[in-house]
Amino acid sequence: MPIDTAHASRETELGAFLRSHRERLLPGDVGLPPGRRRRTPGLRREEVAQLSGLSATWVTWLEQGRQVAMSARALESLAQALRLSRAERSYLFALAGKPEPRQDAEPAVPSALLASVQAISGPAYLLDRQWTARAWNDAAADLFVGWLDAPTAERNLLRAMFLSPALQTLVEDWPHRAARLVAEFRVHSLRHAEDPPTRALIEQLIEDSPAFAAAWRSQDVEERQGGRRGFHHPAHGLVYFEQLTLVPPAAPGMMLVMLLPEFR
């Protein structure tokens, strides 16, 4: 039988990753006594097994790059035992070829990120996992008529895009932009597709908007990209911006969107 070299390489990388992070930890870091003199740095495999509730044999096999069927729960236990950061935890699941378990709680927005939205001179806004605006500046409120301009407006971008006549009038080439937005959301929401808020949003929009339902059922997917964006503003006329989207590492699942003046 031919060897799956890509799969073998991933298992080797997984073993090296686990071994490296085990060797970085001292017993005192995880509440264990120092014990007898150690010939190797960091924790012993037996101690990682004890902390994670797994067998020492499994931990050994994983580090050796052997094929071991690991459940998501076992990987989560390993991540906790090794005190992995959020990024390291995600990397562990990716190496193991397992979907990372969803986290129901919406992460808190760092105060520095909120402040940065207000510091941007052009229109800027921050979207959460469901693409509800969590923060925006005055320039964004002035531009986005039918979404961010009124205290009682619908703050979810998808719901506003498909259910707000004012926003549909504002956005140039609305049918194309709206369908593209759904295709982008399908990709962005993949990791949170089973979160109750995400499921509820999609189900309600399918019921409330035939246009959204058609776009969602088309199965189109697009990466969220920047580019030229046009708006028929009731006060400023036809205006264009260059859209730039950033994913802040300190706020997983969120996106910072900026609209920069178009330079010709």
C-alpha cells in the first residue's frame, strides 16, 4: 500500500509540536512537585498523561509520529495540559486534522481595538462572528444610511443588506454586492457554523428574505477581499472608497473594515 507522505509529514509535525511544548513546561508551571533529578528538560510524558487524563503510551506514540486516532476531547485535554495559547490550540487541531470545537462565548473586544476604530479618519467598523457591528466611527455612521445611521437601526450587516431598503439604495450594484456578501459570509462563518447565534441568523434570513435564501442556497463561496466600493449617498452623491479588511489577532472571529478615500 502506498504511503501517504503528506499525512505522515503532518503526524511528524504534530509529534514535534507536542514534544517541544512539553519540554518548555516545568513541574511548577502546572502545579506538580519538582520530583527527582531530571535528565531531560520540561515535563515527563507520564506527567503530561497524568494532567491530560490520557495514557502515557498514547502520549509517547503521538510524539513519535505514529498514527493515533485522537478525539477532539482528547486534543482539548492535551491543549489544557500543555497550557497552549489560543493560537497554539488552533494549530494543534489543524495538525491533528480535526475541526476545532466551537466556543459559544463571544470574545470580549479589546479596548485598544475599540479605540482604534474611533481613531481612523475614514469610515471604519468592527464586525463580530455573525457580522453584527460591535463598534463604528462617526464617518461610518454618516456613510451607511440604513445601517449605522440611527440608534434603533438593525446592526447586523447581513440583515441590513437584505432587509433595509435604504441600504439597498445606498450600495452601488446592490444585487451583485449582496450576493457576494453572502458568499463571503459562508467562508467566514465556517468555523462558527454550529454556533446557535449563527444558525439562528441564517435560518431567520432565509425566512425573511427570498434574495438571501437564493444566495445562500447557491453554495457560492468567496474570500473576503478589498476593492472599490461605490455608494449612492443621499447627501454626498456617488462616492467611492477602497475597502480594506483586517482580522485582529487579539479578537478571533472579528473583522475590522476600513473604507479609504479613493485616490486617482
